[in-house]
Amino acid sequence: MRLYFSSKLKKNLFPILTISITMGFVLYFLLSNGGVQNLGQILMRLRWEWLALAIAAAGGTLLLEGFTLNLFCRHVCPWWSFGRSFSVGMTGLFYSAITPFSTGGQPMQIYSMNKMGMDTGRAGSVIAMKTLVYQVVMVLYSLLLVFTQLGFFQSHISNFSFVTVIGLLSNSAFIAAVLTFTVSERGTDRVLRFFLRLLYRMRLVRHPVRRYQRIHAQLAMFHKSAGIMGRSFKLYFVTAVLTAVQITINSLISYFIYLSFALPAESVSVVTMVAAQVFVAMVSAFVPLPGASGGAEGSFVIFFGKFFGQDIVPAMFLWRLLTYYLNIALGGFFSVWGGKRYAKHETDASPAGDGTASD
């Protein structure tokens, strides 16, 4: 029995450490800023109908993740089911939450899809193109909010312009490189070599060859994926719209939490709070720790401090609970359940790679 628990502990040591670190940050905020006392006061006046909407928004975000992924999956494998897609989507959220820079989510999704009956090439193309669609929509969404809410955040958030520009430029550069590589693989390769040589001479990159190999491999995956997925404008348009809806619903969670605290609704704009949430996500993406630990909590306090005032720490706690710890709990469960449920019936559905893509 002792050996059994010891092996289980070693196998799950990294997720345990990740959750412990993030919980440590949350407890620090709660205990050092009077958050526990404020949370107790808030529970006395809490409006449960708005909190229920926040929970529903968190659930809707997860369902849209599975539904959008399912559209890509069924495009290359018509026999694919929503249950598989939802399980794979939750697997991605789980491993993204427990790995630095969210690096573990996509490889584990491809692995899970392969175990469920989809060949690695098609699985990689699905994940790659879904990631690209999400990045494009997120950048366009952020640009729209920057143009409409720039004045407000510049006057209330120090260094807002710098952080926003860095975030948008890094994401835009990635998207531009992928799209260019899709159109002209040789031309993009020359540009990539040029910039890496330049950065090496400026002593900003130590190992240009190694960095080139990594970037080239990633761009090549997108190039191959575009060929497998085909040029279905309808598919990309529908998934882009669903992604925008998903981002909006997820960003409304903090607004519903605000209303559940019985704070004055007339003093805030729902668009401004959605913008704040999008900017929090953009800033958190730069934090290398699993789940953007510390960065997510800190950026939430910075961007939402004006709205929540002294209730900011309890608000951050509830927001983190619904957008991070819920993903770990449900993601871990569906990752295990889906792997067992659909791997058993892999041969009953269709041979791996039997689906065909249609333009």
C-alpha cells in the first residue's frame, strides 16, 4: 500500500507542486490584504443569481472549447464525436494549467486524439489550425478593445501602453510568420534566417541554429496543417465567430462576480470590464510559471482594482477559482475519463486516419 501511494505521488508530483504554488499565491493575497475578512462580509450580501451566471459562463466557456474543436475534428474525420472533442479540449486545458508557458496542452491533445483513433498528422493539423484561429481572433479582439478603451486604461494603469504594445506585437509577429510560411515556405525561411543572424550579431540570441530549428519545425507544422485542413472559408469563419463568443463569455465572468458582490452596476461599463479581462490574459501569457502563477493574480489586482476597491482580493479569489482551479479539476477528470472511454471504442468508430477532409 505504501509503495502504491509512493508511486502515485511521484507520478503526480508536478501537478501537486503546481497547484500548491498557485494556491500559495492566492493565500498570500487573501491573508496579507485582509481578504478573508472582506470575503466573509461579501458572503453576507452576496447576490447568488449573479454568481450562478459567473459559474454558467465558466461552464459555457468549456463547452464552446469542445464544440469549436469538434468542428475542426469532424472536418478531417467525419466519424469523430463531440464527446471525444470535449475530452480532448479539457485535456488541453488541464495540461496547459500545470505546465510552464502552457506548453503541455497541445502535445497532450495530439497524443489523446491519436489514442482515440485519429492519426497524428490530422490530429496535429486540427490543434495547429485551432491555435492559429484563436491567436488571430485574440489579437483582433484585443486591438478593437485597445482602440475603444485606450483612454480609460492609460489614465488608470501605469505603463499600460508599453505592456499592450509588447503583447500585441509578439502575437501579431507569430501570426504573420505562420500566414507567410503557409503561402511561401522558402521566402519565410529566408526571412527567419536573416533575423536570427541579425539577433545573433546583436547578441540577443545565443544559439541561432538551435532556435532556427525550433521555429522552423513549428512553422512547418502549420504549413502541413493548412494542406491537410484545406481552404474551407466556412470552417474558419464559423470557428472564428465561436472563438470570439468564447472569449467574450469567459471575460464576462469577472463582470458577473462584480455584480454578485452587490456593487453599483451603473458605475462600470461591461465593455471596459471585458477589456480589462482580455488584457489580464494578455499580460499573464508572459509569466513562465504554470497557470501564470503570481502574474495572473497580480495583473487582475492591477486591472480590476479600480472596480472592486477593497473587495479586489475576494474577487480575484473567486475569479481564479472559476477560470483556473475549475479547469484543473474538470480537466483532470475528463482527461482520465475520456482516455478510458474512447480508447476502448477506437476500433468501433473508424480506423485511424479514415476520415477525409473536404474543402
